[in-house]
Amino acid sequence: MVLYQHNENAKSQNLPISNSLFSKLQKDILQGKMRAEEKLTEQSICDKYKVSRTPVREALRQLEMEGLIETIPNRGAFVIGFSTQDMADMYELRKAYEVQAVKWAIERITDDEMEDLEETFEFMEFYTQKNDIDKMLNINTGFHQLIYTASHNRMLQHVLSSYQIYIKHSRKPTPYPDNYLAEVLEEHRAIFEAFKNKDIEAGALAMKIHMESSISRSK
């Protein structure tokens, strides 16, 4: 049985210190706990996160590669942040990549991967009936992760997994409408049916509709 479970604390405990620190800083920037143009010093990060300077330097390098901070010669590192326009652009890019992922996944999915996808969809049905939003959101992420894996394209998998992290941390808390879980389930049902029927065009259309609906729900 494969069921996606996201335990951020457990995950970060198993990461190298620099990666764990990067994840914490990334989350704080995306959630607005560090403001745009705020200066980051190695010493302040060492003090706040109780780490030595070596992992701080590596984490800052990773943040700069992600475009979340900028290092200015003779001045230091400054937060760039993640703007509303950045988020809108990312949603559009994610839509295009998700559609491509589902095309490749329908074409390339193995029997074992298909079994995992079917089982995950059954869990989505179960927790929709239970009206358990937290579990449903968790399994929703897992459903998409299985598609990324089944695309058998490492670069696409990496990009889309990164987008999920950005969306998770950047999304503002909002109440879910009463029909939220039912809508999401039916969108995923259309995607899953395309996998069962090995219908690439139907899968691409179902994913496009799901992504556009996700964008609308995020506003």
C-alpha cells in the first residue's frame, strides 16, 4: 500500500542541516515572516535557528538559486520574497507542466504505479465521504506526486514537487466552501478515468480543467 503522508518535522529531522535550514528559511520567506528587502546576516540566522555558519552559507546559496534572496556585493543578502505576480505566474506554469506530466504518465505508467494511483484515489473517495479536509488535502498531494513519478521524467518531477511546496507555504488560509471536497474528488475522478482508459487527450483535458479550477479556488 502506498499512501502519501506529509510530516514536515519528521522530514526535516532526516535532512542534512543545510537542507533543513533552507526548508525553514524558505517557509518563513514564503509565509511572509521575513519581509521583502529585509537584510539577512549569517550571525542573525545562526542565533535564530541555532546552527553554525557553514550550513547558513549553504542555505543562503540555495535560497539565492531559488530566487528568494539576492546577494549584493559589499552589502549582504536581502529577501526578495514571493509576490502576488510571482504566485500567479507559477500557477500558470504549473498548469502547463501538470498537463504534460499527465500525458507522459498515461503513456508510461507501470502496472504497480497504476495500482498505487487506484488505491490513492479510493482513499480520496473515502475521506471525501468522511468530510476530512486535512486527510483529503494530504492524499490529493500524493495523487499528483504519483503522476509525477509515473511520468518517468526526473526534471519535471522536481519542478512540480517544488511548485507544490511553494503553493503550500504561500497560500493564505481561507475557509473551504461546502462543496469543495466533492468538486475536487470529481476533478480527480476524471483524471483517474483517463488513466484507466489510457486516454491521453482526456487526461490532459481533465488535468487542465482541474488546474484552472484550482487557480479559481485560490483567489
